[in-house]
Amino acid sequence: MIRSLRPWWLALALVLLLGLPTGCAKKSNEIVIGEYGSLTGTTATFGISSKNGIELYLDNLNAAGGVGGTKVKVIVEDDQSKPEEAATAVNKLVDQDGVIAVLGEVASSRSMAAAPICQQSGVPMISPSSTNPKVTEIGDYIFRVCFIDPFQGQMIAKFAKEKLGLTKAAVFRDIKNDYSVGLANYFTDAYHALGGTIVADEAYSEGDQDFKAQLTVIKSKKPQVLIVPGYYTEVGLIARQAREMGLDVPMVGGDGWVSDKLIEIGQDALNGCYHVNHYWEEDPNPAIQKFVTEYKSRYNAKPDGLAALAYDAAGVLTSALDRLRTEDPAAFKALLGPRNEAQKAARAKLRDRIASTKDYPGVTGRITLDAARNAVKPAVFVGIKNGKYEFVAAVEP
Amino acid sequence: MSPRKSRFARGLLWVAAALALSLGVDRLAVNWLNPYFYRILVLCGLNVMLALSLNLVNGITGQFSIGHAGFMAVGAYASAAFTVYAVPQLFGVDPNASGLVVVAPLFLALLVGGLTSAAAGFLVGLPSMRLRGDYLAIVTLGFGEIIRVAILNIDAVGGARGFAGIPRRTDLAWVIAGALATWVVLRNLLRSYHGRAFLAIREDEIAAEALGVPTTRYKVTAFVVAAFFAGVAGALFAHYTYLHTNSFTFMKSIEVIVMVVLGGMGSLLGSVLGATVLTALPEALRFASSERLIIYSLLLIVLMIARPQGILGKTEGKRGK
Amino acid sequence: MQELFQQLANGIAWGSIYALIALGYTMVYGILRLINFAHGDVYMVGAFAAYYIASATGAGGAGASLPMALLVLLGAMLACALLGMLIELLAYRPVRRSSRITALITAIGVSLFLENFGLRVFGADPKFFPQLIPPKRIMLAGGVMVTNHQITVVVVSILLMVALTLFIQRTKTGKAMRAVAFHRDAASLMGIPVNRIITITFAIGSALAAAAGVLVGLTNPKIEPLMGIMPGIKAFVAAVLGGIGSVPGAVIGGLVMGVSEYLVVGYISSTYRDAIAFVILILVLLIRPAGLLGRNVAEKV
């Protein structure tokens, strides 16, 4: 038996040998944080956007000297769009690389996989765009800087029913996407509670090209408004095909629509549609304009909602680090040191600073974290007219 | 002691040794390795179970199943549903319990997962009666996808949001025990009279049928046994990490296929080797992670052109060993 | 009733795409008994080739015109024909004498490679396919609304399929293709250059896939590197449904797939749209493995 098991041990030995060097090297004059995201796989485009947002923020920060003179280094790991890989990636970041905080992930299912590891090890985790309320319920080390589904679903329902005055809605959700399914469910509940009726509830899959079958069914049920709580990658096409079929009712969506690709693909089909936005693109706020311009020049595309949220997640983390540095220099110093009890206590204090984030001026709004560690910020509804955005309403939480 | 009794006693001794080994390794790993390496070992063990079980169908019986992830998914979700919905009622063991009291519920959950998956394996194996090679392959692919789509639509197990609330009960001891069990069962099966039947079907199905081997029955059996162990692996997986259908895509099936092919189709040891290498190596090569899939695909093509029998070849197919 | 006709019209338009892709599958299978897993990804490369050609020549949007659109189409078809020939030469020819499983795994490898290489080179973000022809709504009889793009798709598909059928039935090369599909070794003994015929088959099949890619880009102007996976699988099912190895079978199979998908979504449930392809596949393989028009290919010993 031993003889036949030998190759097994050999391979393991190989891994251990290869793994050791990477774990030991750690400069003690840098803050090391971790980031995990889907850089490959079916949702690679979202993971890459997030990575870009974080990268942009941290590069700017480091160029200006970092957190009070200490640079921030980010170790990025790919989770291949798979939940179990997200957990493995975070295990590596937390246990092997010894990061003091983690940023990630976009998809709630992957955040759910990784969060328990962060919680158990006492490493704060900030998710830029996971919207399932259960994510932050995992523990007090888990935060997010975005809306949660119940809030956004409620806002969309209110907008459709009260602002637009439409009582019969059709819901078109992405059955493969947890964000879309969650948001659709909460919208449906809220809309019913407000007295509206859902006349049709159809589904598509992310990556689909053709939606006419479902749109035909929706059209036959004569809705007054079409709610599409999905990502911009499909919404543009959905809008075009809806109009091509003569379904001309307004469409309303969530923050998953936020991207310049939306109008690039959807074009005139999106006129008369509305969606939740984190910011108002033409917002004269110099911080927002600076973000948009820098992102565009560096990555050849305007930032989408995920990049903006990731940018803010990095910002919230580093501003908390900065507050820790000024309020408790000893703890801040401990964060730069080895993984010991002092660092663990320091991470707990970092967690407290993150939890007390109030009115952080992000590009996605003034962010305050509430007791459930979710972001509290107003939802902006924008409308699309003649291929351009116009501000319609801001809904306070 | 009569021969039968002494064989039984010897068998018990081996089981005890296996359990001791599993627990021992687990204790060692917990104390000596950081959680990251511990996790890699667990994932390794699960992949070993998957690769071994797939090898029974693809390597030893010469069928072509490319939907193995589907069986894993069935086992995972069935066992998870059992633990979350049935166990509290039947045993009064709630998700927060830990220690010795969860051993029996987890074992039962593994059985539930394995048996449900075996039933699925039976359904998938049936068409093998009428279909050959490529067609059977596509049917298995189709099955894997149908399972995934079906699960996405069942709200009670979470659908696209994943199945939250499953207690984390698997540890390395369970996984090693599972891998050992899979290895022992398959090795004994292969060495037995039945093993020769499987191999005969692989070598020349028509001749085997002509010689009186009930080929359909064996083919279906291969699927059932393989599905059982894949299901148990899935069940262990479900009780270890967040459960979501994205873990059971066609890519997962392909990854298991690459493990089997790399190690050698027909060689059980090869599957262990392939699974270990292909679980550990990507971790060691994380710096090249964006090229990982390109490397995988090229590896597949080059392997098939240059050395289709994999590293260890079809060794178990030859006489002896 | 109007809804039914609308679903049928859309189903036929979409099914034509499946038919075009299915043709490539069926031709390659007929000749090599190989399921070319990478075919769906060749379709994707066709769409991207057209995208880059159109961007380079300014054929979209303001510069849209029929000659330019044709140029883009032909350019993409040529590019994919070359790609198909390259794949055959480098990946499939070396394993031609190996077992079926080996060949199938190789095909899976090629497919994965194209997808991930595409992700790397084209980028994971979806791209807007330039409007080669400005869209227009057209109202047909019975209140059914379609677009000029859909009509274009059906017309171009029909033209290509007719051209292919004429080629196979009337030309010497076509006859050679049929001979190789019937019995490779006998054809080789008759003096037919088998390797060249196989290469031509791949070229034609890939060109048709590219055409499908361009047409899809035209109607649904969003492309991304993983867009070939699902249509590839569904087109394969279509080829099996129609009778793999049969050219008219692929056409019928494609149309039936398209229409069934639409009918299932319309009258049963939209959540099972993807699964329906596989259910059809399993039913066909269990009930009538030769497909609707296929010869009795399965050995029954």
C-alpha cells in the first residue's frame, strides 16, 4: 500500500516546497491586503472591472504616499467564477499571504463561500457589489459598500408604482444570476405590497443572445412596464429586441445596468427607460469626473457600476486604515507586522473603524455603514433620452 | 477460527486501520498545516474520488461519460437537502451541533447523496444499451446540463443564489476515508471476475457480448457505481464549502476528465496521481492563473496527440498487478 | 393565434442560425465521424472577425451599405475557413487514426483553447457589433412583427444552403466529399485525395459557421468570447435531430430546434429553454438515433 501511495506524497511535497517561499516573503513597511475576483470564467468581465477599480484607487493612493506614508500592496487572486475557488483563493490570501483585509466579491454566491473564512480568521472583508442580504449576516467582519437587494427591490417597486404610476409589471430575470434572482424576488414582494400586479414573470440565462420568445409572451400579457433586474451585458439586447417586436413600454432596471456598454448596445431602444445608478455621470462633482476620466484613459472604457463600487470599497478600507493610524498608531503598526495576537487585536480595531464609516465621499454616493454593515446611501434613478442620461429622482433610504 | 471468520476479522482490522489513518492524518494536518494547505488536501481527496469513479466508466469499461459533474451535483444537493430539512426532524441535530453527535447524520447524508446519485447513474447508464461512443458522450453531457438547470429552478435548495445554511461538517478525515473507500472498492472490483468483464467490454464489446458477458448490465453497473462515489464526493463537498450550481458545470466534468486522461485511462493509481497533480499544481502556479485554462486546453490536445494513454497508461488492463 | 405565428416566425429566423452551424457539424461528422466540439467557437471567431473587419473598414453605422456588408461577410467566412483548415491540420489530423474518445477529447481541447484564447485576445467584455444594415421593423400578415435583419438572416441562410447542396450534388469535389463520407478507404483507393477533401470540408463548414456568426451579430449586436458555447451545443443537437451526416437533415433539424425552443418558452416555461435542447437530444437518441432524415448509421450488432 505504501509503495502505491508514493506518487501522492511526492506531488504533495512538490506543492509544499513550491508554496513555502511565497508565504514567507513579507516586507514590514507595507500594508498587504487581498483581493479575490472572477478574472477568468463566465463572469470574467465583472471581475476584471472590479480589479481595475481597486487598482486605480490604490495606484492613486500610493502615488500620493499611501496611508500616511505607508504604501498599500494588493495581492489579487482569481476564483475562476467558481464559489469553491473563491474560498480557496481567500484561504490563500488569509492563511498563506497573511493579508490584513480582503476586498471581494462581485457575486453574492462567491462572497458567501469566502466570508466564513474571513470571519473565522478575524480578517475584515469588504464586498464591493454583493447584494444578497445574507452575506453580511455571516459575521461582524463582513461589510459591503453597495445596496442590498431588499432595499433596491423596494426602491424599484416604489419608482415604478408611485413615480411612474404603473400598476401592471412584467419581470424578466436572469435565472442563472444570483443578483438578478434576488432583486427580482424582492421587487415582486415590494410591488405586490404596494398594490401592483405582476402580469408576467419570465427568465433568460446570462450569455443568451436571443430573447424574442420570452418577449413575445410578455407582450401578450400587456404589461405597462418591464422590469429587468439583470446585468447590462444582456439588457441592451433585450431592449432592442423588445422594440423590434413592438413592445414599447418603459423598462426599469437596477444598478446592474450601469455601464457605457448599455447605451452602446441598446442605443435608441433604451429611450424612455430608467435604472438605478450610483452616480449621475454628468455629476459635476470633481471626484466623480476625475474617476471617470482616469479610468477611461487607463482602461479604454468608461467605468461600469462594478468598477465604481470596487473603487469605493478600496477607498472605504483605506480611509478606515487611515483613521486607525491616527487614532491608534500602535495598532496600525501591528498590522504591518507578523501574524500574532497583536495583529489580531489590531484587525479587530480595523474592523471597528470600518464599521464606523460615516459619510465617506465615494464616487457611488456618500457611504455610511449601518449596524448590519451594509451601505446606506441614496439610490439615484436616471432616465435615458436620446441616448443620454438625465437625472430623474433620488430616493433616500 | 474458520476462514470466513478470520477474513471478516481481517477486514475489520483493515477498516479500523483506515479510520485510524484518516483521523491521524487529519490531526496532523490540522496541527501542522495552515488552513489553506488543509483545504488543498481536502479538495485533492475529493478530486481523487471523482477521478477514480470516472475512471471506472471511461477508462476501465471504455464508455465515455462527460457529465460526471452532474452526478456530483445530485449527491451534493440531495445530501444537503437531507441535512438541512430531514436531519433536524429525524435526529434533533440542528445545524449548529458539532462533535461526535454529527457523525451519524453526516454518514447518513453521504449515503443519501451517494444513493440518489447512483439512481441518477442508473438512468444515465440505461441509454448505453443503444448508444455507442460519441452519442453516449453527448447524452451524458446533456444529463449534466439538465441536472444543473433543474437545480437552478428549485427554490428550496436556493437556485441561483446557492444553498445557504448547510453546516460545515466535512473534514480531512472524512475525505481521506472516502478516498480510501473509493480506492479499495474500485481496486477490488477491478481485480475480481467483474473487473475482467468491464475490461472485456472496453477491449471489444461485440466479442464480449458474443462470449456471454451481459454487457448492458455491466455498463449500467459501471455508471451506477461511478455515480455513487461521485455522489458521495459531492455530498462531502456540500458539507465543506458553499453549495452553488456554478461548481458543477461542464468545465468541472472536463477537469475530471483531464485528471483521468493525464493519469492514464484504466489505471487507478494514475487517477490518484492525475487528481493530485491537477489539484495541487494550479495552486502552485497561481501566478499564471490567467493562462491556466489556455495551458489546460493545450495540455489536452498535446496529450491526445503525443501520449493518449496518459502517464501510467492502461496498466491495470494488463494481466497481474 | 397571433402570438403563435409570432413565435413561429422568430423561431424560424433563429432556427436558420442553428441550421447554418449544424451544417458544419454534420459535414465534419459525415466525413470523419468526429463531433467537432470547437465548431461553436469557430462561429464565435467568425463574429469577432467580422467585428474587426467592420471596425477597420468603417462598414458599420454611418458607413453602412450593402457592398460593405457583403465584404465583411466574405472576409469573416474566409478567415474562419482558414481557421478551420488550421485546426484540422494541427489538432485533428494527428489523431485521425486514434480512438474516438481520443479524438473527442482533442476536440474538447480545441474548443477550450479557442474560448480562452478569445477571452485573452478579444477581452472578456461584450462588444457592440457594428450595424452593417440599419434596422427596420416590418409588419407581416397576421400582425406578426419582424425586422429586416431577420428576413436577411433567413434569405442568406437559404442562399448558402442551396449553394452548399448544389456544390455537393453537382460538382466533382462535392461528389468526392460524398464518397469520402461513405467510405474513406475505398474513396482513397479510387484516387480521391482524401486529406484535401477533408480540409475542404472543414473550410466550408467553418465558413458557414462564420456566416452564422455575422448574421447573429447583425440581428443581436452583442458579441463576447463565450457566445459560441450554447449555440454550438444546440446546433449539434439540431444536426443529430435531423440525422447527422445529412445536409438537408441539418437544415430541418436547425429549424425544428429553433421553433421548439420558441414554443417551449412560449407555452411551457422560459426557465427550461436551455434544457429543452438536451431533452430533445435524449429523446431523439433513444427513439430514433438516426434522426429524422439520417441513414441507419448505428451499428446494431
